[in-house]
Amino acid sequence: MAVRVVLRWSRLSKCSALVLLEQGQAVAIQAALGMLGYHETYYFPSSINDRSRDTQAWLDAFDAVFEGKGTFKKGDFDRLFAGCQAVVGRPCCAFAPQLIKAYPEAKVILNTRDVDEWYMFIKTRMAREQEQGEVNLEPEDEQKVAAKMLRSKILYAFFQDDFIKTGKAAFKAHFNEICQLVPKDKLLIYDIKDGWDPLCEFLGKSVPSEPFPGHDALEVFEDKSPSQVNGTAGELKSLHHAVVAVPQEAGVEA
């Protein structure tokens, strides 16, 4: 069942780019996209309060794609990303094949990162979240319960509920799958340390005079939320492969 959207939204049928990268660096890319003119970015944690129905929409998407219950089609993604110029971060990452199929004209940016470094970061982050959960025993509202359910579905989609055993293999499999799905002329293998030049050339944008966000201190994007980085709204809770969709200028439909 798709979420009902009353607002007007931009058509995403001419989506121009999908950026597929790990979550910590996704925050830096989100900030960079804002500097390139993509100011309306869909980042799910920041939408929990403003667009609370999105949680149920993503749960419906997981049920359809991973459990065969119902359907979730391109029109549902269009409505979910209503009014946004870009989407970044989880749980979009779990639907990379579906998004690539839904927006076949999109360019795709896939980052590179040392898998062992990524694995240790995730392992530490998950242990920290478990400790925080054990300490915080206060009753939770319905929205928080649904958000936790969504997070568990994300972990299952990527790691079959066992990150310790499957994490590294899942990372490599996801990377390889994207490379296989996307034509070479639409794919950029990107190292965030390369900064503006390859990103701007690939997206057809002029290189900003400002330094690339986080270029000199990438750890800023590992431990801080988007709201703490260049004023970007949101909350960073975990690190997975992420999806960013940057649509071209398009019409508006009620």
C-alpha cells in the first residue's frame, strides 16, 4: 500500500543520477549536492517527523520486494520522493536494483572504500546502538517502534540478520551488483577523496570555489549527524550503502 501524498511533487521519470555509496560518505555527498544546487534532498531519518507516513511506505516496500506481499512500483517511489531533488541514505540502498530499473536514464556514482575499515566502523556502531538501547528502557511511541522494525528489515535485506558473518561479503556483492546493472557510460566509480572534479564532470556541473565538504576531515561525516554538517537536516544512525537520486528539472504534478 503506497503512502498517500497530498503535496505536489516533481516528476522523477527523468532522474539524472543515482549515487550509490556508504552512509558516512553519503552525508558528505548530500552536502556536496546541496552546494551544486540540489537543495531538496530526501534523507529518511530527517523525514521521520516531517513525513511520518514514510516509515509505513518503506515497510510496505520491503514487504513487496523481499517478502512478495503486495506490490511497490515506480509510481510509489515517485510519491515517496515527493518534492525532492535528491534522495540519499537508508533504506533506499536496499532498493538499488529497483531504483536503477525505475530510472534507466540515470547516471550512477558508486564509491570505493576499504572493506575492512567499513566493516569495523559498522561493527562498532552497532555495538554502540545496542548499548544505548539497553540503557534506554522508556516506553516508545508507535513511530519509533515502526522505525525500529524498518531498521531490522534493512539489516535482514543486506546481512540476513548476521552482520558479523555476512557483512564483508554483502558489501562486495552490493558493489559488484551495481557494476553489473549499470552500463559503463553511466557509471562513475568514485573515491570521495578525489573531491569535486570527477563528481562535477560526471554530473555536468561547474566546480565550486569552496572546498569539497569533509575533504580534509572525512571523519566529521563518520560520527556526526547531517544536522551537524553544513546545516544539512537529518540524523546519522548507521552506515550502509546508500542511494542518491538526482532528477533533472521537471514539471510538477498535483
